[in-house]
Amino acid sequence: MAGTARVALNLTGDVDGITRGTALTTPAAWHHTEVVDVRLRPGPGAGPSLHPPLAPRLHVGAADVAVRHRPLGDPGSGVSRLTLERALPLRVGDRMLLRDPGDRRLWRVDVLDPDPRGCVGAVPRAGGRPRLARADGTPASPTSLARRGLAHRDRLRRIGVPVAPGDHLEAGPWLVSRGLAVALADRLPPLVEEHARSHPLDPDVPLTVLADRLRLPDPDLVEPLVRPPLVVVGGRVRAPGSGLPSEVSAAVDVVRRELEAAPFAAPTADRLRELGLDERALGAAERAGLLWRIAPGLVLLPGADRDAAARLARLEQPFTTSAARQDLATSRRVVLPLLDRLDRAGLTRRLPDDRREVVR
């Protein structure tokens, strides 16, 4: 049995943009492209050594569009790039016809890559064209991904490439070829070390920064590339030995010892200044998990929120701010922002009369 040769459609509404050659496609299922990499094979009368003119005509379905032709790599391979005068829905493996408008010469066209500009900038260019020259127009994910380096699942689906299990890295909807994944992972250690040298108080690099440096479209792609001894902590990449500078570490140790003796007696601004701890140093200590900033210039030990809630739960409920201050042996300077943080964390609940109760 043969497929249907013709169908009729009853179109209503605005049909001004519909002309001869307009393709009927499922929404969001096709990639419409103006640039496509193809393999050309001379047809009858073209001769094996003759190449298309610079501006031939392309025929696919009922479409007849002008294109610009540019050979890629070895002219004998027939691999070329076509730039179309208007976008067409094309997929890997589609077959088309190229015609010289000045005579009757024809070329068979096999679509190799309908989205050549979708290749990621980090992909080594040296291997791209040889892989393209070996492509046979069969939509296979390993070869397509190896050539692209990085691809979105939906993008591959739109160009007709099935996503199959293989030797590649996956991060959410993204797929990274093994070769590109190795190359990117090798670049991470020097980038992290460079950042640590430039930011001694903030040596851990945010995933967003590394994604930008590696020219990746999504920070979620960075974490699967991290290899020991690098580790990911709280959305940042940390190198071994990238702790606090020695003078900051020594000052933080002093603060920790004082807080261990009086857990809610936060050091004053004068005391922090005496120890040489400014906001940048306190932020670095917090990121290192050594201190907890409840407000600018106000620090307690990590876990002080849970300890405070446990102690306040022993008070008669609800309790006043004054009762909390006395029970925690601290000042209003500390207890007010501390209670606010407990409210936001859902450990306590503030009542209309400004008293609070511990959330059981």
C-alpha cells in the first residue's frame, strides 16, 4: 500500500501567511531552520565533479526556496552548508532536491544536521567537520551528540534524533558527550584555584560563575562535572585546603570559644573590630560553617536557633520578649533579631499581642 498522495484542509481565520510550500506541522514538534548542513550527491546530468552554483533552488515537499550554498571541508565529500531564504521544518535524514536554476542539473540532498548553530561554543571545532563528513544521515543520538557536544533533549527530539542510553553525561534535560564532559571537567580545577587566589575570603566558586566561565547554558550542568578532590557544598565548588586565611581562622576560633561559654552573648561590634573581623570575614566564616549570622555584625554558633527554640519551649507559653531575653541570658540587641529568625524558620510563632509560642 502507498501513502496518501493528497489531502484537503478547510482553513479558517487568518490565512494570509499561508502560501504554496507552507508545511503543516504539529506545534512544538519540529525545528524550523534557515541553516542546514547536508550531503550532496550529483543527479543525472550533473556529472561527478560538478558542484552546485552559489545560489541554487531547494525543493522539499511543495516548497521551492532559494538557498546559498557553501562547501564544508573536502569538496569531494559533498558536505555543504545551505542557508535558506526562509525557515523550513527539517529533520536529520530528510531528503531534498537541489536544482541549478540555469539548467537541468540536479543534486540529491541528505540532511545531516538541521541545527548546526545549536552546537555549544565549548565543543572543539577540530573534530566537528570530520564527524560531519562521516555522517550518513541516520538519526543516531551518539553521533549527533558527539558532534554537538551538548544538547537539550527537546532540541534533539525536534530535529528527529532519538535519545538512547549511551556513553554520555545527563543533567536534567541536558546531555553532554563524553568527550566534552572530560574536557570541561579538566578545566574546573584551575578555574577554582584561580578564584580562590583572587577571593581568599570567598574561595568557593558558585556554580553559576563556573557555568558562565565554561559557557554552559545551565548551572545544573556543572555539578556532574565535579571530580575529587573538588566537592560541591551549598551550590559552590570547593577545593581542598581552600579554608579561611590563618589570621581570620584564629579570630573566628576566639569568637567560637567565647560563644561556647555564653551561647547567646554575641560579641559586640567593638569586639569584632578588635579581632579584625569585618562583614566579609564573617560571611566567609558563615560559609565555612563556623559561625551563624543572625543580622549584620551579629553572630552566634551554628545550631543556635535550634538550641534557643529548645530552651524557650521550657518557658510558660506564650512568652514575652523580656522572658526570652532573660532565659537566654542575652540582650535586646541579640534577642530581637534572633526571635525574628526563629519566626521565619517556623520554630516560633509571633502572636498579635507580640508574645510568642514555640511551634511544637
